[in-house]
Amino acid sequence: MKNSTPGRLACVDLPAFPLQLLLRRRPEWAAQPVAVVAEDKPQGLVLWVNEKARQLGVLPGLRYAAALSLASGLRAGAVAPKEIEGAVDTLTQRLMRFTPEVEPSAQDAGVFWLNGAGLKLLYASPRSWGYAIYQEMEAQRFAVNLTVGFTRFGTYAVARVQRGITVFRDPAEEKQAARQVPLSRLDLDAGFRDALFKLGIKTVGGLLSLPPGGLRERFGAKAHRLYRMAAGDLWMPLDPRAPEEPVAQKYIFDDPESDSTRLLFLIKQMLHPMLAILAERAQALAALWLCFLIDRDGRLKEQIRPAVPTLDAAQILDLVRLRLESLKFSAGVVEIELRAEASAATAEQLRLFTEGPARDLDAANRALARLRAEFGDEAVVYAKLANGHLPEARFSWEPLDRVKLPQNVLNPSTALRAGSAERLNDWNDWNHWNGWNSSKILVRRIMAKPVILSSGPRQTHEDGWLLLGPKYGTVDKLIGPYVLSGGWWNREIQREYYFAETRRGDILWLYYDRVRRRWCLQGAVG
């Protein structure tokens, strides 16, 4: 900035911030008396009121029922702490467009400090910098007071009483203006403020006229700290919020692509992880930027903006499809970059995104009805767990009427019944087999009737055991045995179960029947 003094600081104050959030949610209340209540119940405390409500005698601290007796047309609503926190986070990110160092107040929601150092080449003067910030807040439909000065306390105190933009030329001018600020406009402890009023101290200047030692002795360290900040003796550096990484995805094509259907399919794959990141941050997508790098013809940027911020991928993709159908690429696309603009998400949006079923059960049931109509009722079945000694007897096929969402109810007893060969350790040993990726999720597929193999490990091919013929390759690894015995009540059973990995990468589950001296294929893992 030209002619700026080092240490420039701006304070952005969005007065009655929770009230502003409520009116943004319910804009039709703007001409009515409005209050923010702790809870929407008769005994809920009134926390914030607008000027129309104040003129009718409604003040913070009243109960909602008492406020209604004073103003029958009072409109009231609760603003959840998470909504306030989300709005503060969103505004912090927006303010970071004007400086990388932004500190939201931890005590007073809606108050932000911005560091103006090092911006000389971007803004002609401190006033132009402040005006750009002011315009952005107004564009977001917030009432805003903004002060550009030199100290944390001075800019904050003046922003609480001066409407619009205030810019100070030097620290002395800021200090003089801060001395005139009424203590009632600052966030002070009520007991401390009332005690000062009894002493006739009603402004910051009056506070500074008191002896600091006596102030500390009578009112404690917190009051003495406020005195030092107002006097300029206590300098506190900004504690800026770390900027969030932008939510973006990029894909580079091996060959130029011009088919809009394939581009849409790729964008769909890129969009879902972006929405997941936004949901983790309690944000929704307000706008999606599409940047296409055209082969030998520069970049093309397009913006997709839903009617309201959303986490609904189907809604966003429908807008993307319409835009892609209207675009005419001069050549193939060699690179796509997606970048999201975010805003605070509502609790309902987050709940639907995290808890809503990803599968359409009605569509699945309609598909199954068509299969039954074409192939018969016995074509649609599901595996039902059963008590049995042998793996192939531990389930049965039952008719399936309707699809249900899967439930994670696995426990050791269920796993045993689902087909482990007498104990779970064999599965753990397999997963931790040397050289195998144990983090991969595998499913054991059991044959209803074991397949008798014509050969065993001792009947080998020159390269090894060809368990399923040349197509699957030789058995490279074999782990086991896991012994299953019993059946004395019917017929004697002695099986030695193994896991076998073929050269092609298939994982087979087989056993050696010691009584009948033959190898059988029980199933596969994959």
C-alpha cells in the first residue's frame, strides 16, 4: 500500500452475528421484530434482538414468553453453535482472499482481524483494501462495520461503534477515537462494567484515567489486562487461522478426449471425493469451476452454480451434463481440473450425505422382480447361515423377496459359521502371509459341493502343480494345513484345508481328504 505504516490491521465486525444468520435463513422476517433465542420454547432466553424488537421493549435476557407479551408479532428462532461455527469458518476463508492472515475472534463470533502488511502492490491505499473487504461482506448479505488502524484493541473498539468504513491515518488518531468508545459497547464482564458505572466510568478514556495498580488490586488481572491493551502497553500478535487446502481434483489424459459422455463420467469420478471432503469440513458446494485444457488451444473455464449450496452429486452432475452439451471444443481435452467454492452446510445436508443410503433399494427390488418374472422364483435366492459341521453345510439357499441394506454384524461365532475351517487363525495367518497385502478385503466363496481334483501335489507338471490346468498356472504358494475332523455320528471325516495361490494370482481354498485319499476344491478367495 502507498504511504502505509507498518503494522496495518483491520477489524471486521458483523454486529449481532447470530441475528444476521437467522435473518439470512428467514429473509421474510426482515421487516418484523426478530429475536434469537437459546431454544424455541416459552422459557428460552432471548439472546439477540433487532432494532424493531428493541423499540417494543424486547431486550436480551428476557424469556421468550415474556418477550411475546411485549411484542405479539415477534419472530424468533434458535441458531445452533455449529451453524455459527460453520459460518465463521466460511467467512474466514473468504477474508483470506484479501490477506493470508485472518484471525476470527474466539470470544465474539462475527469479529475478525486481518493483517494488512505486505499488500502494497495489490491495493493503492489502506482505504481501497478496506473497501474491497467491505464490498465482499456486503455481497454476502451481511451488515458490516470495518476499521483499518494499527492495534487490535483500537480497531475492535471503534468497529463496535462506527458504522461503515473507518480508516485511521496514524496511531494517535486511532487512540483518540478509541478513548471515546462507551464501555457498554465492549464485551466486558457485567459485574466489572456495572462497578465502573457506579464510579462514573463509562468510556474507554475514563477507564484509562484510573490508576493501573489500583485497578488490578480491586478488579483483578483480567481488568488490568484490558487496561494495558487500551493504553497500548500490551501488544498481542495475530493468531491467524491456517488456510484450508483448496478442494480440487485434476486429471491428465493420455490422449485428447472430446466425447462429452466420457468427460461427464470422468467428472463424476472426480466429484465424489470432493463432496466427501466438503462434508468433512461441514461445508456444501456453492459453485464448481471446470477448467479444460484444450489441445493446442489454451484453457476454457466454466462455472456451475446450483440454486443453493448442496452436497447432492446427482443435482450437480445434471448441471455439468447440460453445460457439456452446450460446449463446442475446438480440439480434444488433454486435462481437466475441478475446483470447488464452499459455504457452510446445514445439518440436514450433512445428515443426508453421511447417513443417506448410497443404493436405491426400490430400483434393486424392481430389477429382482423382472428376474423372477423371466427365469422363475428359484432364480433369486440368498445364502442363509445354518449350523453345520462341514463348510458346505453351514449355509442354505433361501428365496429372496426384497433386498435389505447389509448390516455389519460379524463376530467370531458368525465368522466360524460362515465357513472358516474350525478356527479363525487360519484366515489371519493367510492375511499375514509373507509377501501378501493383508490390508486387502477378501471374501471366501464356498462351493455347495466340493469338486474332486484329478491330481495332487505329487502329480506335478514340470513347472509345478497345475491345480486347475494351464489356464490358471502353477501353484506358487501353499499354506496350511488346517485340520477339520469328526463326523463319527455319520461317517468319519478327516480334512486338511489349505490356501493355494496360483501363478495367475487366484487364491483357492482346497482340502485333502485323508480318509478317501483325494484332493478337493472347496472354494476360492477374492
